[in-house]
Amino acid sequence: MAAVLAVAALTLTASLVGVAVTSVWPTEVSTSSYAATVRLSAEPDQLSTLHAPTLFGDLDLRFDGVVPAPGINAVAQVSDRITTVLATKDLSVGALKPTPAELDQVTSTVVSHVGGKFALGVLVTCLLVAFAIRHWRSRDAALRPWRRAVVIPALAAVLALGGTAGAAWTTFQPGRLEAVGTNGLLGYVRSNTRILADVEARSEQASPYVKNMLALSAALQDKFVPAELATPASVKVLLVSDIHGANAYPLMRQIIQTEGITAVVDTGDLINFGRVEEAEAGGLFTGIRSLGVPYLFVRGNHDATSPTDEALLQRMAQVPGVVVLQPAPRRYTIATVGGLRVGGFNDPRWFGDDGGGGATSQVPAAEAFTEAMDQLRAGTAVVSTPSSTSGATATPSGGTPAPTTPGTKSPTPTPSQSALAADSRRGLDLLVTHEPYAADRVGDAGIRLNGHMHSAGLQGNRIQVGTFTGGGVVSHYIQDKQGGELSGQPYAFDILSFGADCRLQTLTRYSYRDLLEGRPVYDDVRAINGAAIQAPAPSPGRACRADAPVTLQDVRAASPDEPAATSTP
């Protein structure tokens, strides 16, 4: 056991020394327009990450390796010729981007030089330890033979070199890309575009020096991002939550139009005090109606004044385009939007309750929903077409949709009936809840959504949506523990991008701040590989398309003595 611990300790030490050597003796690489200083990093937040800090913000490509690999820190600079290039009329990102051949040459140089320096640090460390083992003895004892002194250092060297090389090789592959993140000015410039495309068009709004950084970030993404993630999305779903009475719908409408949103999912807490009058006074219903795309909604704990209060649900059901996913107790609406099956249930809590119960307060609601879905799959649920909610077709540009008849089957293109039936038996594509404890109680969904916490999060296939309005006007400001100046909560929204096969391509997460203060600043824009989130993935043959009509299905769990309906989705 002592020998095993010694090998493990020396392996870790030698690896850290190797990383340190690459840091104090960095590798310089260059292309025709750029130069970069490359180091390895052992900082915990940079493991398995390609980190490229620039004057205008940072670009982070995070990979999901089987074993964590040292991070790569590449500090980019422009070459001397850039001053001539920047003076060129009609400068484009394409003229600044390194060519694939240049990137291949840079990659080869980084592997050989950085790898060589890392190996040098490891080998020197292990040789010094072997020398110390041979000579560490009492005064009258003989020197240890080299064959015994080098056993532990040799094993440690093999593990440090082989393990690090293997981890790096398996981690920094396009198929392992987990997330793409930008911040600062670089994030701001790219905040209203697809994170993996449209760089050329967006750069027209930037100065030549920002184009410089956009070109470099685009080239890095071209090198490492899987091709399927750069494919235009067929369906895009905007995720919002915890609006809390603040009418930010003009901003939401702009996002819908700019990003080509198919539908909006709101995970609840539309208001603060549970009264419809608050939403009427704030113009929230008018704002929702102006969006022009389906608006799927579940109630949060601030959206009612008692456990039986359904006033907001009834008022929301009157707004064109709104789909209330649980319009009444034990009654649910399954919406098919763009080919995706979406369902969910309300928070059983209300404004003014004692806040007790925690996760246990969500159990009855989650169990009732699960029972209804089980009966739906078994063909024993009471199923009918709802009449209180209008369906709508979302246009790719986010424009005003044309009304359709609820409950009708979509015209061409129709998803494969066998694939859709198979996925329907497994569960929903999107499950919508308000509290995370509720989402954790239901596992039959490819993607689970919740809000409530006013902060973005991701755990497996559960996406926690931050507050779209910074907590609303009433609860926007937070007092710090030292009693200093009030600070605003971060604003956040997410966009789910689905391919034509209904597979999640990316989850793009946006956060910004200081909107109420009049100083809007984008903190972060991050694109996460959807393959790491959606589980299970849709069956082969599924088809998703933004302009498919919305279809609605009303589902109610049947009591034991009630005859079951036989209609199916």
C-alpha cells in the first residue's frame, strides 16, 4: 500500500511540475495574422478547457473527457502585419481567420513543443527522486542499487506521461465539446447571434479590432466544434422564468424576432402577490399576446393566493397563443410544438403560505402528474381536445403566427408514427415545472425544466432557468451581508436549439445585468452541447419543424370506477 501511495503521489507531483515547466517556459506559435503564447494549466476551473483570453473578452471551449486533462491557456496577440490588414477597405472576418492549414501547423507545434516541455519536467522530477532514493541511507549503509531506486520513479513517469497524453488526446476532440463560452465585449458582440455561426454578419457592427478577436474565436470553433452543432436549428425554444410582474415583453419580443424562436416556455412566477390585477396593471397579458408565438406556462408559487386559486390560470387561458399546461387539478395539456411533446404541472404552493415542506410539498403534484402520464401511455386516461386555448403556428422568423385548429393533426411533414409512438411511451420531450424538487420527482422526459431559484443551473437533463427580469421590480435588489449598496440580481434566459431529427443541438445560456439601472451589460454567453443533456435521445425517424401546427391534447387521470377513453396522441 505504501508503494502504491508513493507512486500516486509522485505521479501527481511530476505532472504538476511538468505543467509548471510549460508555464514558465511557454511555447510561442503564430499564423500570418496572429501569435499566441501557449501554456498548460492545472487550475481546477480550467481543466479540460481551451481558454483564450483577449482584450475584448474570453473564449472558453470546455470539453467533457473521460479523465480530466490539463487545460490549455492560449494568450493571443496580433502579428505585425495586422496594421496593414486592418487598413484594408471592406475588411472581413474571412480575411482575418487563420486557414485550416495554419491551424493544423499550430496544433502540431503545440503538441510537440508543449508536450516536450511537459515531458522534460516529468522526467527531471522522477530522475531527481530516483537519485534521492538511491542516496537516502544511513551513514554506514551501502547505496541502493539503481534497479531498486528507479522502480517507483519509472512507474510514476510512465503514468504521468501516458495518463496525461491519453487524457489530452481523448478530451480535446470535436465530439467531446461540452460548452462554448464567451464574456466581456466578445460575448456582447456575439450575444444576439447563434454562437456557432453568423460571425461574418455580426462583425459588421464591430470595429476592426473586435473583428480581429471574432475571427480568432471563429477559427478555434471551426477547429474543435462538431459539424452537426453548426447546422441551423429547425426548432428553437426560448426558456424564461420568474418574471415577477416586470413587463419585459418588448425585450422578449426582440429576442424572438432576432433568434427565430418557435415557442416560449415560462416555468412560472409570472407575478409577485398571486393576484391577476397585478398582471393586468403591468400589461403582462398584452405583452404575451404581442409575442406572436406559442407561450407554454405552468404556475409558480407566486401565481396564486391559495391552494385552490385558479384565477391566473383562467386569465392566461384567455390570452391568444397561451397554452396552460395544467389548467385544473389532475388535468393536463400535452402540447406538440414543432414536433416536440411538452407537458408539465403547477407548483402546489401559493403566495403567503408558510413555505414549509420543502421538497415534500411537491410530492403530491408530481405523483398526480406521473399517474396521469402512466394512464395516458396505458390508454386508460380520459383524453379530449381542449377548447379554451388557441393553437398557433410559429414562423421561423418569429413573426405573427397564423391560427390553427387545436387538436388537429399536423400536415406534412409528419413525424414518423412509429418513432413518435415509441417516444410517447417513454415520456415527454420537455417536462415543465416550477421548482427543482418537482422536476426531480419525474424522470420520464428527455429534458426537464424548472425555475424558482433565480439562478441558472444544469444537472443531468434538468435545466434550471434563471430569472428573466432579475427577480422583477419588487425583489430585484439584494442587500449584501456587510450592508453595502444594493446590487441587482442577474437576468438570464436560455435557448434550446433542436435539429430536424428532434435532437437537442445546443443549450445557449445568456446572462446580463444592470438593465433596470440603465447600464445593461452581458456577463456571459455559453453554448452547451445538447448531446450531453438530452436523455434519452429521440428515436430515429422523428421529425421537428418550426412551422408545424401546434396540437393540443387534454389529459385527465381516470378514477378507478371511471371508464377510460381510447383516444391516443
